[in-house]
Amino acid sequence: MSLSIRFLGTAASRPTVERNVAALALMREGETLLFDCGEGTQRQMMRYHVSFAFADVLFTHSMPIMSSGS
């Protein structure tokens, strides 16, 4: 069984060129799961060659900014 974890962001107040808000991609046998993918995660996925064909997006917590877009 092949398992790979890619840290797409390790917490920043906003995405920058060097840092991204918390985001994690877990890849197992061709399946990709995204955890806490915030703003800027798509750029990080392209940068680190993570497939956009993911099975699920999972959120470990909720904040008003995640749903309001502010």
C-alpha cells in the first residue's frame, strides 16, 4: 500500500508565495483526500503536483470566514 502526505500549507494568516494557510493532501493508492483546504490551496496543489481529481474534502473545524468569503 502506497501512502503519501503532502503539506500544502502549515498555517499563515493569508497565502503568500512562501506560505499558505493550513492544507494537507493525503494520497493513497490513486485516491486523494484534502484536509482543511483554504484560500491558495489550488496554487499549492499545482506547485506540488497534487491531482485535482480528489475523492473528498474534509474540514477539521469551522470558522465564519470559511463560509462567508470575507
